[in-house]
Amino acid sequence: MRTLIAGNWKMNGGRAILAELDRIAAAAAAAPAVDVAIAPPFTLLAEAAARAGGVVIGGQDCHSAPKGAHTGCISAGMLVEMGARFVICGHSERRAEFGESDALVRSKAHAALGAGLTAIVCIGEDEAERDEGRALMVVAAELEGSVPPNANAANLVISYEPAWAIGTGRTPTLAEIGEMHLIIRAKLLQLIGEEGARVRILYGGSVNGTNIAAILTCPEVNGALIGGASLTADQFLPIVQAAANVSQ
Ligand code: 13P
């Protein structure tokens, strides 16, 4: 499995941030062993896709319907037309801020796959669930509820992102990450059969150039989804480089 290093720019960046993408694209070309992806805001998608080179560009959300009266929303087909090749579904910020349920996340991912996109489906416990010892159970249930029936190894990526580790500088221990990823792998095999063995499982939450190498040594960690540290080439490229070193 090729390691995937994906950046989620969230609601950050005007057109000036595309200069960072140019630098990321140039460096990614020199690290061919690693897949590099960026999800910019919708407003930058087309221009990002046009100048991304080998960096794969994707959206951060989509609607489950192909079109219709859904003010403010974007369909999977619209993302494709802008040059997106993947979409993040069910990020914890969408689950928390917009009340997205597993069923809704699954329907969005289903629409994304139907439109020819890869879906990066996010799952992860919050701090209370971790403290109460329910993290493994919560994440397994989210996975089961969020993976669409048309998923396979080529069109699905899972990202395990504990909400309490996002933007906080805190991360689970390597043992906790490995334990969770092993559960996710086992559950994927149950859900989609042998295809589940080859679905990439990313870790997300306070990943940076210093901790990425150790995180990539955890079992069943096939890459990372990065928020804050993906916004500048200076912070993102050491992550790509470390991943390339581990992959060699
Ligand atoms: P940070 O890397 O800023 O913690 O965000 C992680 C994340 O939410 C990626 O989707």
C-alpha cells in the first residue's frame, strides 16, 4: 500500500495560499513513493487542481444528492467538474458543528463514490468517550455506520481522527493509535470482505514533521490527514519527506 499524506485546509486560505500548493507540488514530484493530496476550500478547487501537478486535489464535503434545492451545498459531481478526485466525508468538525450522523456521512460517501470520487471517511471518538473507555466501541460503530455499500479498496480511505487530538497538539500514544487501527482493519474486513485489507487507514490529529515518522510505524497506519501543519509548505513538506523516508 502506498502511503498517503493528505492536507485538509479547512476554512483557511485565499488565493495567496496557492503559492504554498506550488511549493508542495514541486516537492511532491521529488517524493514519488508517497501519494500527496490537498483538500482546499471549495473556492480554490478549480485553480488548485489546475496547478497541482502530481498532488491530488479534493473537496472537504459534499451533499448526498446530485442536484436540487439545497442552498449553499455542493454535489459530488460539481467537485468532479472542478478537478477534485476525492472528498472528505464526516470530518469530526462537520459531525460536531453540523450534526452529521453516520447515516448522513454514509449517504454522502455513497454519492461521492457514485460520482467517481474517492471518499476519505473520518471517524473518531471525543474526549469524554476516550476517558470513559468507550473509544474502540464508538469508532467501530461509526465505521460500520459510515462506510457505504459500494466501497472498495480503490475508492475508500478511512481516517481515524480523535476529536480531542485535532488542533490541540495532543496525540494518542503510539500504542493507542496502533490498537485503534487494528480494530478498524478488522472491522473493514468484516464490512467489505477482502477489499478491506487494502483500504488505506490514515491517522489525523496534531500530526507534524516531528511526530509523523513514529506514527507511521504503528500497525495499520497507512498515512495521515493533516490540518494545521498542511497550511504552509514549510510545515507540510517535512511530513511528506519523513513519510517518503519511511516508505523507502
Ligand atoms: P490538525 O492537524 O490541525 O490537528 O487537524 C487534523 C484534522 O482535522 C485533519 O482533518
